[in-house]
Amino acid sequence: MTTEKRPFGGKDDPMYEEAVVLVRAKGRPSVSMIQRHFRIGWIRAATMLEAMVGTVIESAAPNAKILPEASDTSPHGLGYMQSRGAA
């Protein structure tokens, strides 16, 4: 039995950055919100939300705090750029 890497989900998902923007704009993390907005499956949306924990959101709980962008250390986040002296 071979295991294949999923093409979608997590930070490697082509929609991940858009999902981060959506979560920040709405001010709350929600798997169903991501799922409905992008018309994707629940598991894909949940995997993206889980990947945001610690960098974009405090936890995956529905009432979790959205972290400031400076703490976002993804390659497109402000924190990453600041750590490289670019922002």
C-alpha cells in the first residue's frame, strides 16, 4: 500500500492564502464558512483551517481569536517579511 500526498489541504492548498484573507475579513474561523465560500469539501476546508492554527488563528475553535498579521510567518505574511527586513 502506497501513500500519496493529497493535492489539496493545508498550507500547500492553492486556495490557502485566499482562505486566510477570508478568515481575517470575517473575523472568525469557521470550517463551514470556508467550505461554503469556496464550494469545497469539509475535509479540505478543515485541513486549511487547521493549518492556520498558531499563525493566523489562536485555535480551531469557532470563537478563536484572530492573531495579528505580524505573527503570520507564512511566506506571504507580514511577520515573515518583517523578519527578513522587507517590511
